Amino acid sequence: MEHVPLAASGRSTTRLGFGCTSLMGSLNRRQSLNLLEAAWDAGIRHFDVAPMYGWGEAESCLGEFRKRHAGEVTVATKYGILPPQRQWWVGLGRAVAGPVIRHVPGAKQRLARAANAALGDSQKSLISVAEARASLERSRAALQTDRIDLWLLHDIAAARLEDSALLDFLLESVRAGKIADFGVSHDIAQIAVLWERQRDYCHVLQFEWSVLRPIPRFPGSFRVHQRALAHNFSALQAHLQKHPELCGRWSREIDYDLATPANLAAIMLRAVLVLNPGCIALVSSKNPAHIIANVRAAEDPSLEEPARRLYSVVQRDWNASLQGTPAGAAPA
């Protein structure tokens, strides 16, 4: 798989990364470790996690995996949202909720909303240096590493970064070798504000991008893109199913049958890498077969031109065909 220099970390890693949001949720630790090994076997070497993922247990799971492959993977984690504090409650909730999540459509989202409400202040956004230092030390311990490759501020708004103390701490942590580089992870609207108002924090920018959006322009920042598929794929697939004449026209222009879900998914994923040179694209799945399919798409040079054509036709026709901009697809 193609590799890319990882920001200012001094390391290189695969352009396709694995998002660890699925770890330790409806999966137990053994299943979660098997999923990480499936991503490894497929060729993925970059892994993205956060203290809040997997009810607060995803980092330690990734740390166990990372130790098996020490020096061979790169890891990004985050600061800004606390993990759950009532771990006994979380464990019981997973045992009860796991089978429901696996078999009831939409149950995962509903249960997550209910859990977040129940956890209350334990999920609050943090910005103080003392809290940042504590969070960093917890993450280093959980990940079983002295140095974290990327440390990202998680959903922190620009207005909360007026005090330079946190930036000083980040720079100090780089000098001390505790993190290799840092940045921000947020939605595209907040990323744009952070870029304009707090650019010193923007060494790395992590945000959602798919062919439904214009190509982002943030010169000088290393970019990591997530959710190239997920709801973006579902929205585009549903629209093409609803408008078969549009699907047929696009398929002829691209020279691929877009009515076939696997074709559409592969080209959408390949487009992230083709149209955003030097970036990392994160994928996440609990299905090893889907992970393998994503890796194949990312490595397939024959998809480069179809990816460019798909982006072109979507940018030309998407909003007009909907008579307005769909939720989640507003121009950057």
C-alpha cells in the first residue's frame, strides 16, 4: 500500500488508516483485537482512536495490539472529551446492549444517545493544561507507548483556544518527545474557523470529506479524512436508486455501473486519496471482508480516472438534482 510522511512525526505510514470507533462497543476485547489484526493483515498501518471510543476502553485495546506490532504502526489519539467514568455501568451496558446493537437497525445510535445523556459531565469538552496533561499521560499509558504520533484536539471550538497556555503545552510535549505532532479534529465548519483564527493549532486537520464536498484547501496542514463512505455513501446510493436515469447517465460517463454498491463504494473511497494527495483516509468497519475491499480499492490504480470523473459529475449535478444542498454536504 502507498505510504505517506505522517505530518512532522518523522515517520511514514499507509494512506489508508483504520478508525477505531467500533472497538469495545458491541465487540468484546477478543473480537476487537481480531478486528485490528484483520486491518493489519490487509496492510493498514495507521490507527485512529480517542479516549471516549469503546466506552473508554478502545485505547487500551489498541495499546495491546500496538505492543504486538511495536514500531510498525502509527497511532493518533485525541484530547477534549473524557471517557466514561462509571466503568462498571459501561461493562454491564455492553453485555446487555451488544446483542441488541448487532440485530436491531438503528439501536446503536439510540443507545449511544441515551448513554451520553446518562454519563453527563463525564463527556464534557476539556481545554485546561492540567486536564490536557492528565489526558495525555492516560493515553500514553493505555496505548503502551512513550510517544504518540498524532495528538488531536477533539471537537474543541476556536473560541475556547484564546489562551496560549494549551499551545505552549503542546509544543513542550513535542520537544519532550511525548507527542510527535498535533492538530485538531472537528467538523468542516469548525475546521474552517480554527484555520482562520487558531492556525498554530492546525498542524494536522482531521475532518469528514467525501465526493459530495468541494476539495478542501488548507495549505500547509497535513490532512486526515474520515467518513468518505458511511452516511455519505448511503445518501448517494439512495439518491441514485431513486433516480435511475441519473445513475445510468453517471455510469456511462464514468464507465462503471454505479448501481452496484461495491463499485460506488470503491470509487468514492479511491476519490479521497486521488483528489487529496498526501492525505490519510480513515475507514472503519466491523467486517473484515469490508476492510479488505477498502484496501483493494485504495490500491487499485485503475480506479483513479473513474474517481476523478465521479467527483466531477457529483459536483456538477448533486445539488441541482436535489434542488438544494443535502444535510452534511454543504460546500467547504
